[in-house]
Amino acid sequence: MEPRLPLSSTSLSKFPRPSSKSLYSPTPQTNECDCRLTYRHHEIRSNPTSPLDKDTYHAISPKGHFPVVTDIHPNGFKVSLDQTGAIAQYLVNEYDQEDHTISFPRRSAEDIEAMNWFFFGATRVASSHDEAVHYKKDAPENTYSVDRFRSRTTGLFFALEQRLKETGDYLVGHKFSIADIAQVPFVVAAEEAGISIEIFPALTAWYNRIMSRPGVRKGLLVAGIEFSA
């Protein structure tokens, strides 16, 4: 999502390793409870009339981007990442390599497929959806761009529809995974881009299935994202 939404600062920890983690993100992946990460949530609001303190924020994110994760290890080693894909890979590799709750064994066919669909959502769907929302809300007189990005995003949703018709309940491996997580914010906000997901029956069924997950619903609520029950 565009960071026009309330931005969330979340401190997480997973036992038994005593380390300090902070995530800054408006998207559901930071709050998916299935990862068994405990956290404290601190809301940060950023808007053009009240910018974040530059020195403080740039100490966290030198490039000034959301989302951001910082992970301070017990030995003092600090990891700081500000790209959605890099953050997801790091968290999965660091915290989900035993149970594979939302991931798959490294280098397995499912692992490769899941990362492919994750980046499909985090890059192609994200960029197209954001442009569609921008032109629909902020430049509706630019009908060419409105139609172009709505059509492009619809096409990407169609790709998800076709995939789900092949795989069933989830995008990869018959379970909820990071492949699904990457699509959530944009499918939830489809109407903001001028798209009704009801024209995609498999995607609609997937949406209803995903929205029954407490972790996803909690993440959306924390981020201030409205959704249908």
C-alpha cells in the first residue's frame, strides 16, 4: 500500500533468542500471528504537514522508505532492511526455517514457486495497483492513465484467478504462505483501484478464506485498512 495510511512501528521478538526487532510497515505481513512473533505496536503517523523527524527517521531508514525492519542480535549485530522482498526473505530465513509455517523447505520446488509469486505481488501487483489508485483518486481527469492502470491491475488479478483455479485454496503448496501474504493488501483494496474482485470467483473465494485468518485481520486493522467482513 502507499504510505498514505497510518504507518505502524512494531517491535517483535521470538523466543528463545533474546534479540530486539522493530518493524515499520502498514501491511499485514508484520502481524501474521502464525509466525509466533510477539510484539509491541507503536503507531507512527506521517503526512505532508507533519513529517517524521528526519534525523530520527533516517537513522532507522537512510533511504527514507517504508516498510523498514531492524533486528539487533544478542551480540550487537544489527540488520536494517527497507524493501518488502528483502524483509520477507530475511524474516522467513531467520524465523521460519524449522516449522515452515508460512514458507517451504529451502530450495524445494514450493520454495522457488512461493518466492516467484511473492515477488509477483510485491512488485508487479503493488506498482500497478498503486498507480491505479493514484490516478483514480488524484488525477481522475487523466482518463488514459486511469483506464491503463486499472486494466493492467485487472490483468494481474486475472493471473491470480487462473493460478488459484489450478492450485485450489492457496497459491502454492496447498497452504497459506508468503506467496498469499504478498497479494493481501492489493486484493483487499481492489475497489480503490476501481476493480470488483467479484468478477473473479476463485480470487473471491481466496479472499474470503484469507480474511478468516485472525493474523491477517489484525494486521489490516492495525494498519488502519478498512475491509469487508
